[in-house]
Amino acid sequence: MRTRDLRFGLYADEEGLAWVRELVGEAVGRRRARITGETLSTDTLPHSTMPVADMYDLLAEQWAVEHPGEDGGARRLVELRVHLRCSLRTWRAVHKTVIATMCPAGTAPHVCRVPWMAA
């Protein structure tokens, strides 16, 4: 087993960020994996000079399209990296579970609770 990262771009407020962390925790808890830490980037991406806003700006646009006329409030663009100690097979299962839970609406038109992008 080695350390692997789950990496998500999010347009979230503190409540939305807590919800995503909870989803990850639940998905990890069902598998033979362990969370060893996390990195939350708000300005630039780790090991880069690229601004988080440049990488994930389409998430703010998604919010504006899905919520016309609504204020984003305290939402901000962030990158959440959750560091896991697990096998590649387990990482894939956790990744798939988190994505399916964040956006369970299938092919029907829907609005995401927290606009996200898996990286």
C-alpha cells in the first residue's frame, strides 16, 4: 500500500466543504483505506504557480448557470486533496463512490449541491 490522493476542485462554502469531507470519510470507512491528511488549496495549486481560480473557474460559472440571480454567498474555488493510504484498487473504488455520491442524479438534468471537478 502507498499514499494516493483524491483530488477535487470545488466551488463550496464551509458547509459544502464539510459535506464533501464527510462523503470522503464515509467512502474510505467502507474500504481498507486510511486518511493520512489533506491539503486545501485556495490560492495556488500545490507545487505550482497556477492559481486555483484559473484551474476551476468553470465551477463558479456552473453555479451561476444553475442558480440564476442567486448570490454565491461564501462559496469559493478550492482544491481539496485527501491523502489516503491504500491500494490502487481501493483508491479507484473510493474515488468512484465519492463521485457517484456527490452527483447521484444520473442522466436526468439536475443541479449539483456543490459544483465539483475530479482531477
